[in-house]
Amino acid sequence: MKLIITGASGFIGSSYITKNSEHEIKSICLIKNKLLSLNFKGYDVLIHLAALVHQMKGAPEAEYFKVNSDLAFETALKAKNEGVKQFIFLSTIKVYGESTTGRAPFTEDSACNPQDAYGKSKLDAEKRIMSLADDNFNVAIIRSPLVYGAGVKANMYSLIKLIDKIPFLPLGKINNKRSFVYVDNLIALINRIINCKASGIFLAGDTENLSTTELAMAIAKALNKKRALISMPFLLRKMAAVLFSSYYDRLWGSLELNHDSGWKRIGFVPQVTFEKGITEMVKWYCAINNAEGNSNE
């Protein structure tokens, strides 16, 4: 297969290229190159990873739609017009909303109710791109939870650093459940969709969903550090929920996916356990921090 990847300089795109020798891959940058100047002819599949990701400090809603919906749709349309047979669009769990606390996990058929501009722009892109699908142009949408692995940034990296540096953390006895996906499992899902020439909506994820406490314990174990995970008193939790609502939801709220239906359609089962994925991610974290420490000596 001859593939094109957008967003190849990001965490997922760079991991896909590094770990994938099965296909011939061309990476393109939609920031440095105008779409009209690019040539998609002769390629079988386009994997669209380029996106304006969720910003904790926010970004103008129009900017999310410009990058995540308009540019994605224009890329898909150009791909179709130039003979690309399959378009794979990386979307997000946030098209469903922010929480499954007190309810069943989301499935491919769950109603979508995005709460922020990032989720809304991704859902808008999904609808527009799916409208292009026909017998000669397969469209596959992958709705992904938080992706982790070597090279991870943002919240997961911050959590590892916190557990590495602080011996006492208020992350004990949290009974939530959240879905995650190890980057190698996401890559395997993408490749399975390509090899099956599949279309439709698929949910990414590991086979296990974890509580925040379980995640923190796994990271501490991989770091080979003993950490006291203390249960936060009820009143402090209530205060945190009001004062730091976005952070609180990520640590105490549930956000689960049930991937079974889509996986059965293509005969897919992730091969990497979360324990191995966490271990590999922490090894990378330790390696880069040791390297930085040595360079500062």
C-alpha cells in the first residue's frame, strides 16, 4: 500500500512512521504546504492526523473549525478527486461528551453531544467527510481516547512527572473508569482497517479500562518508586470540583468506551497490555530525563 499521512510530526504520526514498515509512507505538512500544491494521485490511503488539539487555556472556536473540520474536509475531497481509495480520519472520544459517570460506556452508536469546540469541530468534520463516502471511496472514522506511549505530551506526561517527583498524592481510592489507548494498539487498529479496506466508525482503546488510582499505581510501579496514594476527603473533593472542574473531571470522572462491535467487524484485538504500554512509556520518560540530567552536569 502507498499511504499519505498528515500531521506526521505529531506524537501519533511520528510513532506510526517509526514503527511501520508494512507500507510505503509519504508524510505531508498542511501547515508548510498549501493543499492545492500537493499531489495525492497514485496513493491508496490517506490517514488524516493533523488537528488543532484540545487546549486547556482555550482557543477561538472558529480556529478549531477551520483546522479540524474545514481543512479535514478539503483534504478528504481532494483525496477522493485524485483517486485515493480510503480516507482514515482520527477523531476523538470527546464527540460523545465529557463523561460516562453513572452510565454505560459509549459505543459506536451512542448519541454524540460534544461539549467544547474541539469535540464539536471533530464531529462536524466526521459528518462532512462521511458524506463523501461511496463504493470507490471508503471512509473510516476512529474515535480515540487519550493516547499514551513513548513521546507522549500534555496531561499524561505531567502525571508521570508528578508521580516521579512527589511521594504523597491525593489519588487514592478513586473508583472511576477511563479508556486509554497505547499508541502501538492504535497503530495496529489503523493497519487492520487499511488491510480490511474497512469503512465506518471504530473506537480505539486498550482491552482494559482503568481508574485513576490504577493508572497512578501502574506508573509508580514502572518508575520503581513507592508512592502513597491518599484518598482526598469529601469536602476537599467538592471544593476541587468547583474550583478546578476541568482537572477534577479528568481525575475523578469516568469516560469509557465499549469497542467490541467495531473490533468484531474487522477481527481486531489489541496485542499490547496496558502494563506493557505503561512500562514502555515510563522507560522513555526515564531515558529522556536521564539524558537531560547528564547534559546539565
